[in-house]
Amino acid sequence: MDGFGVYGALGAFKPLNAHELSIGVPCVEVAEVQNRLRIIKKYVMLVVLSNLRSPDQPLATLPQLSPPPRTATADLFGDPIDSHPLWFKQSSFLNPNRTSPICEHFETLRSELQSHLSSLKHELVELIIRDYADFVNLSTKLVDVDAAVLRMRAPLVEIREKILGFRGGSLVSLQGGLKQRAEASAAREILELLIDTSLMLFRRLRKLIKELHSVPVDDSNGDLHTAEKAHLSNGVSTQHAEIGINLRETQSMLLERISSEMNRLKFYFAHAKNLPFIENMEKRIQNASSLLDTSLGHCFVDGLIHKDENALYNCLRAYAAVDNTRNAEEIFRSTVVAPLVQKVIPYSSSGAVSGPIGDELEEDFQQIKRLIAENCTFLLEISSTGLHVFSFLSNSILKEVLWAIQQGKPGAFSPGRPTEFLKNYKSSLSFLADLEGYCPSRSAVAKSQAEYVYVEFIKMWNIGVYFSLRFQEIAGSLDSALVGSGLTPIQKSDFEHGMTLKQSVTLLECLRSCWREDVLVISISDKFLRLTLQLVSRYANWVSAGLSARRTRNSGSNSPFEWALAAAPDDFVYIIHDLDHLAAEICGSYIEEVFEILNSCCTEELLDHVKHSILQGGTSLKDLIPFVIDSIIETLVEKSNEELKQLLGVFATYRMTKKPPPVRHSHYVSGVLRPLKVFLDGERAAKYLTADTKEKLTQGAAFKITDRYNEFAAGIVNTARKTETSLQRIRMGAQRRAGATSDVSDHNVSETDRICMQLFLDIQEYGRNLAVLGVEAAKIPAYRSLWQLVAPQDKQAEISLV
């Protein structure tokens, strides 16, 4: 029973005794049986191999139990490998992608498993019976396991703490020391390299400078003489002399070598600043650099004077090596460019002009271009062959030209005289374009344009002020024309513009002025485009505001819209004609002129935007024509109202009178459409109005006059009917009070009927007058309404003017 307690304490499965196995127990899964058997074997091995002792038995007297010998054909727990069935392949079950055909041998598999289960059970019983004493004593031998674990854990924890302590302290310190040693080693190597390099360079520099001093200088002739060859103290100079190289070339070659060594020296010293060694050598470096600059300057000037290309090329390479391009550019400016420019634009050091007075630069630039081509091209070509660090065009030529203009002709930059200013500005742009032609590539052009002198030269031409003056000039002339108190028709001699009003002619001239060659600056063409649109908008607002003031009767002593208030309908004919002509001009030939100017400097997309904006301006003018027509119609309707007021005479004629029914139309009818007919037959309308405009104007006036006619007639008829109804009611009341009976019906025509008869005759005549003007009366809703109001019952179905 103790063995069962041991298994219960260890959490293992309860063992099966022989009796239970013999009588049969509930069948369990094969895997579970194998697991239980494996656990039992493990505990058996633990008892056999651990050499455990009892509490009262010393360690030396423990029985030495050795495990049974293993064979090569046994597994981990002593089971023979060949004890497995033939169909059982353990590797197939361990393979994650197994495809064993188990289902095909299911019956065989089940019988084999049952047979294997039976053998396992017998083996388990035999194992328990054989080692039953060990199983019973297992619980007594496994005493104080937790204490043993703690005793084994203590040294392990101590070792871990020591390792962590070493890693946290000693290892970090070691790494820091290694890093410092590496940095110190690198710094020492760099310092040693700088010292060795500086000593080597100074030796080479001294040697080269000595060679430079040993070369004789002959300003009159650069060739070496035979006597001079004996005085050459070094092999390099002797070799140069023997092959016939002149003194300037020899000197320039030495200077180039010295510059190269000096550049290396400065490079190394720049990486070792604030070191005592470097500070002690600083003065020596400065002296060597000063000596190099002086010698290089003399050699460069001599080469410029004699136009020695080889010497100049070597000198430029030397200047580039020491990064002293500004000195070369300044020497070229003072030696070559300044005398040339002073011949064209003379000036003194004080800035006073010593030549003829004048601010025009076109002729001066032409002379300067010629002199540059004759005297400066040789150096520009040399500098373009791999020496792109120099910018002689900007820092030498353009700088001297700018200085000469500032000192000799300062008025050339003044935009106070716009015409002369623009002329000089365009000449300067042509001069800059000529200078850029010497650049070998686009990158060289961009580099030249980025120079400070180039930017300052462009800034001297104050284009913003120039545009402001042009803006005031152009916009001011249009404002002056629009501010007048009335419309100003032009003389017949000015009709080549196609306009009839001075205001319109001024607008067209201003629009064309924006794009004239002597006004436009292509670099600010966007501003001139905006001015163009502003001019069109200003004229459109002038017309629109005048029509609005005329409609609202907004008058005043100094009203800017007095022209609209005082204008007659014939005057608006001029406005209609000019608006139509301006819109056609702007949307036609004017856009073509602008496109021709901008085509060379704008993309297709940008030109589309320009076209759209100008077309929108022209359309805004054309959109004003209907409003002008409405204003004319309104004036004509007001004049017709004076004639329509005579309708009250019809009411008075038949009111409380015995006048017989009418037989002909009233005399006022012929005057209702007279203002419209007079306007259409006038000289201005016949000459300047198109057929389409006349049609719109006639139709609009006819509709509105008919509306007024209908309103007046309806008012009169309604008033007559109300009055007649009231009188009949009074008369019937009086008869009832008198007790009289009225059996005799009044066969006379009533007042209202006679008024309607008269109005009917009148509107028939009015309809015939409309037909004369080309207007069909039946298509006017107000006329149909008036016909239904006054026509007899038998004629209301159809409008007939006969």
C-alpha cells in the first residue's frame, strides 16, 4: 500500500495490480498506457541509479546499483527497437507532412494495437512485481528534496551575481578604456601625419620659392638668353631653359606648384586648429601666402600684358589651387577692362564726368562689346577650358561697366524719364545677353547670373518704379477721358478707329499702349496684362455705373455720372456701337497682337490663361449692351406714357354724356409709338445700330409700351364699370322709394360699353402701328389681355386688325 501512496504523492498514475490486470480493466488509449508505462520506468531508473540512502545509513554503505547493460538495439528506456510491429514506423508519425495510409489498414492496426496493449499490461505487472520493494521504499528515500534544491541554488545565485557585477562595472570600464585608447591612437597618428606633412611641405615650399627667386625676370623679352642659362641653379629651371620655354611660363609653372603645395598645407592645418604647433607656424604660413600672392599677381599681370596663353593658364590654375579667384578677377578688371571701359564712359576717381554729357547707353554698349571681343576674348577662352571657378564676365567686365555707368552716367538708371530709361534697360539686357554668349554651357550662364555683381546690376534698373509711372500715364489718360460731364463724339477724321466716342478711342489707345515696344517690359508682362484687364474693367464700370445712376435718378452737382443723366437715347447709340466694336476688337486682332509678343517667352498653357482673361474682358463689354438697350427702352416708354395719359380723355368724353358710340380711333393712338419710330428712323440708329440690335430694341420697347397701355386701359374700364354699377344701384333705390315701376328697358348703350368700343377701335389702330414697326401684336401678352378686356363678345375669339 505504501507504493500507492508514493504514486499519489508524486502525481503519477495509480498502478495496476496483477488481479486487476488479470480480470480486465476498462480499456484505455494506447498513448495513455504508453505514457503511464514510461513514467513508471523513469521512477524505476531513478531508484536504481540515484543511489539514494535511508536517513540512518551512511553514504559509504549505500548499495551501488548499476543499470542493466544497454544494447544497441534498445531505446531510451530499454525497450528493444525491433519489438515494435513491422507496420509501425516512428519517423512517419514524427513527420509534420505525413501521409501514412493508416485508414487503409485500420482493422489490422486495431488488432495490432490491442495485442500490443495486452503485452504492455503483462510487462507492467511483471515490472511492478519484480521491483515492488523499491516502489514501496520510494517515499522514504526521497526525503527533504526542497532543502537539497535550495542548497544547490545558493552557489548558482552567487555566481550569477558575480557575473552581473563584473558585466556592469568592469566590462563597461574596460570598454571605455579601450575607446579612449583608440581615440588617443587616432589623434596621435593624425598629429604625427600633420607634423610630417607640414615639415615636408615647408621643405618643398622653401625649395620651390628658392627656385622662383633664381629665375631671372626680363620685362622686355620673356626668352632666356644663353648667358642666363648658366645662372640657373636647379635642374627643373635648367631643363625648362634648355627646351626653350620662356621666363613667364617657367615662373607660372613654379607658381602653380607652389600654390598646389600651399593648398595642401592649408588643408592639413585647417583640420588641426588650436594646437600650439600650428599656432607657432601661423606667421610663417601667412608670409608664404603673401609672397605667393605678390609673385602670382606680377606673373599674371605680365601674362595679360603680353597675352601669353600658357603663362595665363598656369597662373589661373595657381589661383584656383589656393582658392583666390577674386584676386585674379580684380587684376584682370583693373589691368585690362578698366582702361577699355574708360575710353567709352570716361569718369574720374571722384565720380565727375570727364567726357561728353549724356545718359544714353546704346552706343556705349556697342563700343564696349567690340572692345571686349578684341581684347578680352583670349582670357575668357582660357578660363572656359576647365577653369569654371572664375567668373570674369560678372566680377571683372560687368563690375567695371556698372561702376563706370554709376560714376559717369548715373542718370541712365533713373526711371523718371520712362522712354529713355526703357531704351537703356533694353540695351543693358542686350549687353548681358552678349556677355552670356561667352559662357560655354548653361551651367556657366546660371553661375554668372548668380554672382553678386550681376544681381546688383539688375537691381539698378528699377522696373517697379518704371511700371508705376507707366501705370499713372496710361490709366490717368483713360480716367481723364471718363471724368468728363458728357459724352464726346469724335471728329469724322478719327473714324479710322471705328469708334464714335472719345472715351472709347482713349480706351483702345491705352490698351494698345500697354503692349507697344517702347512701353512694354517683357519681364513684367504680367503686370501689363493686369493693367490691360483693369482698363477694360474701368471702362465697363463707367458704363454700368452711369446706367445705374440713370435708372435710379442719382444726380448731384459734381456727380461722375452726369453724362448718363443728360444723355439722350441717340447718345446711347454711340455706346452700343462702341461696346460692340470694342468687344470685337479685343477678342480679335488685339489678342493676336498680344500672342505675337508673348509667344516667344510663354508656354501654351500660360497663353491659354492669357487668352481666357482677355476674352473675359471683351465679353464683359458685350454683356453691357442689353443694359444700354434697356435704358433706351425705358426712356422711350416714358415718352410714350405722355401720350397714353390721354386715355383719361376717353373716359371724360363718355362720362355723363349722351355722345353716340364712336366710329373711329382716337387721335392719341398715333403718338404712342411715335418716340420709338422717331428713334429708329434717326440718323444715328440707322448708321450705327445693327439689324439685330434694332430688332431687340423694337421688341423690348413694344412689349413695355403695350404693358403700360394695358394698365391704363384696364384702369379706365374698371373705374367706369364701378361707377356705372354704383349709379344703377342709386337709381334703383330711388325708384323703389318713389313706388315707381320700371317696365321699360333702356335700350341705349351704356357709358362703359361706349368707352370699351372706343378703346377697341384704338387698340386696333395701335396694333396696325405695331405691324408697321415689324411687331406682331398678337404675340404680346399684354395686347391679348387688352383685347379680351375691350373687344365685343363676337370678336374676342380672334384678334383681327381689319
